[in-house]
Amino acid sequence: MDAALAGADRLTRKGFPVHGLLCHGSYWQRAVTRLLLEVDQVFLDLTGFHPDHRGTAFELQAALDLVDVGRLRLIAGAECDQLFLVAQLRAAWRAMLPGSPNARSGSRTLTLHVG
């Protein structure tokens, strides 16, 4: 994975770099963590998120642990279970790593865009 990220040609779309990386079960969590540390903005689509989606739960927790909420955008479709999503967001916030950029003192706002 490190070699793929270091040596890959980068495409651009509308001036933004685009890089695809296919990951599977043996290292996808490491790839998610690495990418979260290297990007400027994170858009996490929580549409269809439900208790069986452990991968999405990992991605949400990793994003809160590693990405300042000012660079994190959470989105979900209008048909989502908003009560479930809010409960998951609260649980992930409570489980946040102490070294997270979001664990600083003062108020922090996490916004979920639904629609």
C-alpha cells in the first residue's frame, strides 16, 4: 500500500487530485487510517449505515479520532435512520482517542447533513 501511494500517478478532476486504491480485508483499515491522515477534507457517507456495517463504524471512529471536525463532513440520505445515526455519532464521540484533534478543550461541533 505504501508503495502504491508513493509511486502512483495522480489524476485530477476539476483541479483536485484523484487517487484510487482498492483495498480488501487484510489491510483496508490500515489504508483508511493512512488516507485520513493525508487528506485535506473527509466526506463520510453514512447513507444506509446500520448495526451490521462494522466497516462503516470503524471509518466513523477513525475519522473522529484522526480528523479535526472542521475538515470532516458527514452526509446521509433522507431515508436514513436518524436516531440510529445520532446514537452512533454520540458513542463514537465518547470513544474518541485522547490524542484526537477533537479532544481539545472547548466546544466542538460535529454536523451531519441529511437530505
